[in-house]
Amino acid sequence: MVRVASLLSLCWTQLVAMLFSQLARADSLTEICNGLARCLGKLMHLGIHITPRRPTLSYANCHRPALFEELFWKTMRRFRSRGILPERRPFRFRNRLLSSDSTTISLCPSLFLWANFRRLKGGVKLHVLLSHDDYLPEYLLIAEAQQADVRCGRQLKLSPGSIVVLDRGYIDFNLLADWSCTGVM
């Protein structure tokens, strides 16, 4: 029981540290840990009495990403079950309407060496499949910026009867034929 409580405390500290890094625009683990140490008195009400050390935070980021992914999907299911949109809509398709698109997120290549995709440019590509029933994503994928959109399109699992709106980056006639055979429009 003590081990579970300790793990939850570590996960909570990791979550607060990652939120802090986003809000403070911290670029390194050292900045995150030093910034948290400076704010320790203000973090007491969040239950953080000791700031994480850099190796501890690094280990947590490497070995616990699935926990936060599961937290995201559980939160998503909860929002969907509550029906966050009003019942009456002015126009509605009989079939499910989905939109798929991607955007490139630029990153500084000197800070993110793993994200190079041009000589002086770095980045990642975020692919989103959006459901128009509740305007929440059905599918998210962060990929290399060089990766073609159609490669992500091949990974999508679409239910029969769905209507999918795509841009030119997803056009592959073999893929569209496969979707058509399964009833996707």
C-alpha cells in the first residue's frame, strides 16, 4: 500500500513539473527543477514538499508516459459520456462525420536535435482525427515532421458508415479504395 501511495506521489509530482515546464517555458530539466525549487513554498498547497531531482524527473519522463496517455483517454471518455454539446444542432448528417488534418509544430533545432527535418528547421507533425459529434479528437499522433500525411492515414481505424473529410496530403487511391470497401465514405 505504501508503494502505491509513493508511486502516486511521484506521478503527481511529475505532472506538476511538466505543467510547470509548459507554463514557465522551461527548456531543460535543470530549468524545471530549479524553477520548482524556487517556487517550493507556493507548491506546498499542491502536496509537493520536495522538488524532484533532475535524474528522477528524467527517469519518470522515460518510463511513465503511458500513465498520462491513459489519463488523457480516460478524461476523454468522461467528457464524451457527459455530452458536452447541446442536443439540438441546426444540421446533422445521418452518418458520423470525421475530419482529418495535420499541422507542423516548429521546434528550435539547436534545442531539439531529434526533431531536424530541414537544414535550419526542426519540428514535429501532429495528426488529428476530429469527431464532429462532440468536437473532440478520436485519434492523435505525433510523428516526425518529414513523415507524409498518408502514412498516418493508413493507421486510422474508421468505422463503417463514417464520412471522412481529408485534404490532399491524405490522398492515396489504394487507401481510399480500401476504405470504400469497408463502407467508409
